[in-house]
Amino acid sequence: MTVLFTAFAVEMAVPALTLGVLAVGLPLVFARRAMTQRALARGIGWAAVICLIAGVFVLFAQYALLSPGQGRLLMADPLGRFGFFLGQSLRAGVIWGPILAVVWLIRAQGVEERRGLLMEDK
């Protein structure tokens, strides 16, 4: 039972939770008080790029834990291995992509609310 739980945590839960937390937290950093949809889209774009790059590192760490020979493979062909993990990170976008889309929608509503409040004040 413990081995099964540990394998699940290493293979699925830790990468999914890490990328999910980044997808929720990064827009708070990059588009905290955006006043236009363009500024919000720019912040969400940066968050997506960082989630993609973070996915490369998270998935490399996962593979390194499961197969200790990953370091040698990385040194033998660094560009090829980066491409492999970038592809894996794109596939992991199935996890963080919808989360980021929902955060974008919620943030977009906040932008419109702030703009509406500014129009009321004038």
C-alpha cells in the first residue's frame, strides 16, 4: 500500500499539484491589478510560458527520481532531452491549461469590474 501511494505521489500528484499551483499563482503575480484586457492577456501569456518551462524541470525531476540514469542522458544529448521534456510539458498542459483558462476568465471579469468602477467615479 505504501509503495503504491508513493509511486502515485511521485508519478502523478506532485507534478500535477505543482503545475496547478503555478497556474493559479502566477497570474496573481503578473496580472495582479491589470486595468486592460491586453495587459491581462500579456500576464497570462507570461504565466503560461513559465508553467511550460517549469513543467520541463518538474518532469525532469520526476524522471530522474524514477530512473537515475537521466543525468547521463541529459549530458549526452542536452538539446534532444530538453526537446523531449518540452514535449512532455506540453502534454502536461492538459492539467494546467484549463486551470489557467479559468483563472484568466475570473481575472478578466475583475478587469471589467475595475473599469466599470472607474467609469462610475467619473
